[in-house]
Amino acid sequence: MNYSVLDTQGPLLPARDAGAGLVIAQTGQTLDGRIATVTGASKYINGRAALDHLHRLRACVDAVVVGVGTVAADDPSLTVRRCPGENPVRVVIDPRGRMPRDARLLRDGAGQVLVITGPGTEVPPGCAVLRLPAPEGRIAPRDIVAALAARGLPRLLLEGGAETLSRFLDAEAIDLLHILMAPMIIGSGMTGLRRSPVAELDQALRPHTSVHVFEDGDVLFTCDLRRSWERENG
């Protein structure tokens, strides 16, 4: 299998190296940074080409990771349907045991579901379980990445939601960030990525970024954050 995500402008992901870890985060938003309306409506902000790209990303990783809030709000399948490839392991971060028992991914038989949760919580039957320390109901992003790699899942796609992506970003646990921007302005509603506040612009992240324009108007920004973390930890 070719593990590069391709379009006419070349590879958007590095080729797979045996055992090498990689965390890719993906988010779709409008020109004004909105990921949903005030009522939570988000299907579909991005167009068909962006969805194709998302499914190619899923086909290139070992596991796709979401927070339990995304499962409760969107009831996603997290499978590969728009391109050739195998379904990744579907990982749900659920520190407090809130996983909906009727979630689609528990019923579709499309692949393994792994719930990452804290000690003493209950999970739905049929799920694989990974228990990690969850002080104050939160599991450290770097602990999640390390535990999944130890389980044989080093190549991850972090797909949502905004709070989960923001926590991984603050923890410097994202290597590549793919921002899919739709030519749309909502003007209100839910915003996407957030970091802990910074006082000066020189504290902002300035990742090496490539731009890819899709035929239906969406624009993909591929941001390599690894050098940003190296500079910050200098």
C-alpha cells in the first residue's frame, strides 16, 4: 500500500517508516474560523474534495482518534469509504465513561473500537479498553500517544473535536496539522483551535506551511509543527 496522501501537487504525508510515530491533526473550518453554527450544525462546511482528503488520511494511519464529545454530538463512523484502504482502529478518549451505548461505531462492525478511559469507569461491551491516569477527568495527550504507540498504533489521525485538538496542540503532541478551509463566512458559532493565551506575537506558532487548492474551492493548509516545538524547547 502507498502510505502517501497524494494530489496533483505531490505527497501531503511522509512515507511510512517502520515503527515511526506520527500524529496528524485535521480540522475543517470557514474563512472566519468557525467549525459549526450556534446550533452545532457542521455538515458539511467543507466540500467533497476535502472529504476525500480526510478519508485518504484515515487510510494512511493506524488509528483515528476523537474525543467522546464528538461521538455524542456527531455519531461518526470514522471509516474509510471514499477511497481504497483499510479502516483504522477507532479510538475514543473518554476519561469519565460517557461513551454513548448506541453509538454507530459500536454497531457497524467496521473495525475495532478502543476506548481510552480512566480507572474504574465503565465502557460499552465489545470495546477494547485502555486505562490511563485521569486526574480531574483529563488524560494527558502525550500519555495517550505513548500508550497507543506501545499498543502498535504509532501513526495517528486526531480528528476531533475542537477541545481535544486544542489540548493536544497545547501539549505539543501534534506533528502535522491539516486545516481544511472552506470559502464560507458564518459570522457566529463555534470556533476551532485554541491555545493557552500568549502575550506577544513572537510566542505564536509559525509552522512551515504548504497550501493546496482543491477543485471545488476549499483550501488545504498543511502545517508542520515539529520545528515549532524544537524552537520552543530550544
